[in-house]
Amino acid sequence: MGFFEENVGPDTISDLTTRIIASELAAVTLAFCKRQKVPTRISPLSPAIALPHYTAPSGKQKAVLLVPRDIIRELPLANDWSDVSVAANANREIRDRVNSFLAGIVTPTVTERKAALKAAALYSADLFNAFIAAVKESATFYDPNEDVLGYYKLREILKSDRSLFKLEMKFELEKGPHEVLGVVHQTLEMFKHHVEKGNLWEALWSNGKPKKERAAQLIYYAIADSFCMANDIDISPEANMGGGPIDFKFSKGYRARVLVEIKKSSGTVRHGYEKQLEIYKDASRTNYGVFVIINYGDLGDKLKVIQEIRAKLLKEGLPASEIVVIDATPKASASKRK
């Protein structure tokens, strides 16, 4: 669905799917709770099937639905050309029709490739079924041991002792964006410390390969959220986890806003710094932004390029987002470090 409909991201698909199979999930949850002797009850939240409940920090009662691990999938797999082209092109008829749509285009863009594949898949019912079968074949369940998106690490950090994130210093956020920027730097310094000096870098790798960008974003989100709560700061990181990249907005009131954008070193670093973050800043009406690069050892000269862009902007008296680099390359164990 994310491939055929514009602006439909993984969260939307997940919400739709969960609502459709909610009754089946409730039945699975009840059966599990009976076996494990977990208390369940009927409530306005679950009037048809008894479910376990818990009290949220807000004081409200919440019902719990359990989701079997073997049905969890990485939803974005059908969201763009790079994710489905290999699987779809295994079908000769789809491949030939895509090539015919792209004939005459010297270097087709991602948008053009996506449009061609969409047109080819929708040409007939048989081709559509072949496309869906190819996508299904490439899908695997979400392995909690690999945790390529960092969901389990996110949960671990959110459940950790909040006192570990507490500082003696106080922040006077009402003074404006500079003070908010100080909070942002504290959260990034904490993230950087645990990645570079601790073992958090391990949570950013899976089977010798860097995890997806979202893993680093979610782990930082967990640290920032825990930091703000532990220090009783009237501010919260706000993650946009829709179909596009995740950005973070720290704000106090209407005018004091600071944005944080995180990119992998293998990604489009220059575009992220020069264009993407600036679009976010413009939309949020702020000049304050921090661009974070997670360096997996393949940064090359990308850092030099954006540093030169920043230096030029500052020389011209224009606002320029700050740059933070976090070294996520594999580290030796603590006992072997010098």
C-alpha cells in the first residue's frame, strides 16, 4: 500500500492492519494470559474480550494487546524502488514492461522508476499478483535478536533507571532558544558518550553491518526523553515518525525551538544538511538546528563538504546549523582498550 499510494507511511499501514486484526490479537492475548495466569477483565476499552490492563503514568487505565513476534514485519519494504526492485524484477514480464516504460529516459529518477513499476504491476491482475508475491517472498519477520530498527533497545532505555540521566545543573528555558540548545547538546553528549565510550555502538550494528538509520534515531529519542524526564525539564523531544525521515523538535513556548536531524554516514549527508534540515527549520520557524552524523567508518570527505558550507554561511552572516559527529565504528572491549 505504501508503494501504490503517495504519503502512506509505515505507521499508517501498521495502524490500519492492527485495527483490522484487533479481534484476532485480543483472542491470542486472552489465550496467552489464561495459560500464564495473567489477570484479565472486561472494560470499556475491551468490551468483548477480557484483556490485561495497566495504569499509565497519567493515571489512566490502558488495555494490553499482545502481538506474536512471527507476524511482525519491516513495513517500509514496499515503500520505494530500491526496496522492491530486486524482488519485482525477478519476474521477467514485470521487468520487460518496466524497461518499456523507461525507454528513452537516459537516467531515470527514483520517482520515474517507481511510477514505471507501479504502471507495470497495475497493467493486469496477473502482473499485480506476481508483484505482490515477489514482495511477500522478500519479507521476513522482525528478529528481536538483530533488532535492526532498535525497537527493543528503545524499550530497554525507557525502562532503565531515570536517575542515571540526572544532572546537577539547571536550565532556564524561558531565556530562549540558546538555553534550549544547551539541553539539546546535553542529550547529544550523553548519546555520544555511550556510543563512543560505552557499548551502545553495538546496538547500532547487526551481523557486521550498520543498522538502519531509524535505529539510531529511536535510541537517541529514548535517551533524550529519559534525560528530560529525569531533570524535570518542561520540554520534550517530539519525533515525527510518519512516512518520511524522523526529526526531533525541542521547544519551550512558541519561539524557542531547536531541531535535531540524524543521518548515517553512508546517506545523503550534504542534502540532509543543506536542504532537508533547512526545510524542517523553515517549517518550524526557527534558525536553530543540529545536524548529527552517525559515522560507521564510511564518512569520507562528506564532513569536510558540509563544514565548508557551514563556514561559508557564517562568513556571510547567515544562520547555520551546528554539526555533531558520533563515532559508531566497532570498538574493542573495555579490557582491551588503552
